[in-house]
Amino acid sequence: MSDSSNFPTTRSEALALIYCEKHATSETTPEELAEMYSKAYKAIREAIKNSRQTGVSIGSL
């Protein structure tokens, strides 16, 4: 197992992790959690990318 002390290493990873912490329940399966994280991460990365392209600030990216 890799050293998890470096997770999350990016803002996108941290935000995806927070999203999952807020939306996952005790009934969420590991597979659902992995999918939830992946979708959140991709959506967050896309939002950051779009904000940079349009010049709209999302905090201090």
C-alpha cells in the first residue's frame, strides 16, 4: 500500500474528497464511493479549467 500521508495532493483531490465525505452514507458501497469520487474529481477539474479559460475566479486557483 502506498503512503497515504500525501493524499490529497491537489486542490481538486481535496475538494473531491470533501464532496464524498459530505455525500456518502454508511450504505454507500466501495464501488459507489469510487465512482462518486471519480465523477466529483472530473467535474471539479473541468470547473477549474473552465474558470481559468473564461477568467472567472474560483477562489485563488
